[in-house]
Amino acid sequence: MNPIDVSLPDTNTILRYLLDDEPSLSAKARVYWEKVRDGETKAILTEGVLMECVYVLQRFYKVPREAVVTQLTGLLAYKGLDRDNLELYQASLVVYARTTLDFVDCILYAREKSGQGTVFSFDGKLNKRLKGSDPEF
């Protein structure tokens, strides 16, 4: 992918698209994300933006955990999204849906379980999950 031809959407564009809460901005976000969905626009979704989306949707907008997972999983299927980290993001969302871990811990969990390293943490809940039964992903 040529870097000039790739966009880096921020959290706000995703929130306006999913929430459809600010008419002018939501309309612009819809046009953009429909192009990404159809593959007309190429985009890279960064880990930080995904983490912030989960946090803001759940904590600020009080969107239920399951709805957050459903909405973001749907977005990850868009044709124009760079595929490099999508499996990790999808696995992290599966863990998030099936546990009470914070999303950042779900990313760490998914990274360890996919062989990308060993988590070093003082978080008892995360460590217990890592040593216990794994949710399938």
C-alpha cells in the first residue's frame, strides 16, 4: 500500500459514524466509512484508535459491551481496512465479549495467545485468565 493513498482515521470519525449523533460530522463520517466498507478508500485502523473507541463507547456513551463488540467487529470487516492487525483486533474483541477484562488487557491476552510474546503484568485478573481456561478465538 502506498502511504499517500492510505488514510489514518481517528476515534472521532468512528464515533460519529457509529453513533450518528452530530448530523454534519456524522454525514461526513458516513461517506468516508462507506468508501472504506466498499474498498474505495484504504485505511489503517491503529491499535490506539481501536482502544479509545472501546473505552469511549463503553465508559462515556454507556454502550453495552456486547454492542461495542458487534459494532466494531462489523467495522473490522470493511474491505478497505489494512489487514495487518485485523486478526489480533478481532481476537481481542472476542476476549472482550467473553470476559470482564479491560480492552487493553484483551489485546495483551490475544497477543500472548497468538505467540507474539509473554505478558508481564501485576494485574491479578489478567494473569489468572492467562493461566486459566481460554475463551475460544
